[in-house]
Amino acid sequence: MNLANKITLIRIILVPVFLILISIKSKYGIYIATGVFVVAALTDKLDGYIARSRNQITTFGKFMDPLADKLLVITALVSMVEVGRLRSWMVMIIITRELAVTGLRAIAASNGIVIAASWWGKLKTTVQIIAIIAVLINLPLYNVLIWIAVIVTVISGIDYFYKNRSVFKFD
């Protein structure tokens, strides 16, 4: 297993750490949890950079990297619903898109096609992470940021399905 894939696995391991920390009711718990979230989010850029710069892009990384992102984002969003900072319908739109694109990737993979992250997908992840950080630390504009995240998430999902519509053509 190469370094980039190890970093992706570290991000997955940080998800339950984040969840435990966000569940702790203390004065600084949310800030420590936010710090873990930020570190986990930054590993997404790091593992991608390492994989590309060392020419170590693997099928494992192409599948696990987006999965790690989804686990981190979904865990944070559901946690924010639980504490009353986000509306569940907004979170469900984001989760639905994440699962739909994962399903699209699975169908493509069964046909020997790997769907790599698109520009819209990368923008979606960045916007979601920024919005989640804003929600976690209760920034005044977090409602605007979460709306932007929902809109970019929907556009990204439409983009993936439109660009990969050939996956659904059966002989």
C-alpha cells in the first residue's frame, strides 16, 4: 500500500474520532472536533497530491478517496442535524447525491469503467467542507454557506450523471 492510500485510510480512521469528540459536551469539545475535521479534510488534498506527484494513482485510491470524503462529510452533517444546527432535508439532499454518485461509480466499475472525480465534484467537496467548518464553529454566515453547498452538490450530481450517461446504455 502506497503513502497516498495510507493517508486516505487515516482520514477514514479520523471519522469516528471526530464523531466521539463532537459528542463530548465540553467547552472546547466542538473546537477539538473541528480541528480533527480540518485535519481529515486536509488529508484529502495531501493524498491526491502525493498520488499524482509520485505517479501512484491506484484503483484503490480512486474508490477509497471519494468514499473517505463521503464518510467524513456525512458524519459531520448528520451530527449537525442532531444538535439542531442543520435542517434534515438539506442533509438528505447531500446524502442522496453522495449515494447516487457512489451507485453510478459502482455500475460503471462493473463495466470496467472508473469514474474519477470531476471538477464539479472537487468544488462540491471544498464547498461542503467550508460550510461544515462554518456550521461547526457557528460562523454567522453558515446558513448561506450550507445553501451554497446544497446547490453545488445538486449541480455536481447532475454533472456526473450527464457526463456518464453512457454507463446506463445496455446492449
